[in-house]
Amino acid sequence: MIRPMHEEPFLPAEPAESGVAANNPFRILVCEDNPMNQKVIRLMLEYLGYSSDLARNGEEALATLAMNPYDLIFMDCQMPVMDGYEATRRIRASASLSANVVIAMTAHAMMGDREKCLAAGMDDYISKPIARDLLETLLVKWSGLISKGGRQGDP
């Protein structure tokens, strides 16, 4: 079936019984400037049982992080005002924020992009368009570390 681009992304009517969010409740910040991408990732997270807050650029992310505790940040790399690379470098430089797990979200899937994200201090990487099963895999992968109080190396 072909759907116009303005329709909601396809998700089954009922969430899967993954148990990821039930077993690993944590606070998530989505830092993404594109309204469609915001909607897609937030719907996927909701489907998996998570709620999330939104920042539209790195500067907003830093301001939000200063006011609210989060366990995991999905960080777009290319944004106006302050990109995800710079925002992540600032998160890592802050003693109060450095324990946050930061997962890069980028449309770039070329060789070297993952390494660039990791060099900026991001913990992991997911390419857009984001597949729900890969998103769930990342949440499971990092849940153990998050439940122990944050980032202290690879899971």
C-alpha cells in the first residue's frame, strides 16, 4: 500500500509486549530539529513504552539538561544553532551531565560517520530512517548501564 508522506508512520495498533520500558524505566531526551523525524522517533519510543521530552537543537538540549535529569539522549548530529557534536562535547565536559548516555541519530551512513560521532563523545549511533527493531535493540543494549547510574564505558 502506498501512503502519502503526510500520513502517520505505520505502527501496529497495539504495542508489542517487549517489556523494555517496564523493566527499564528511564527518562529520554530527543534532540532533533526536523518535525517529521521528531514525530517518528517519539512515536516509536511511545510504542516501546517510553515517554520523551524534546529539544530542537543542541542549545535547547543543554538548557533542558540543566533543568531536568535524563538517562539517555538521542542526539541528531546536524542541527541549527548548535549541532549534536558540539552539544555532546559540552555534555561530556560537564561533571553533572557526563554520565548521560548519548546516542547519535544521523542520516549520514558513510564510512567514518560512526567514528566521528564516537570521537565527539557519543556512546552509540543509529542511522535514519530509524528502524523500530534497531531502536529497541539500542534501548536494551544500554539499559543495563543506565540502570546502574549512567555511562561508565561500553555496556
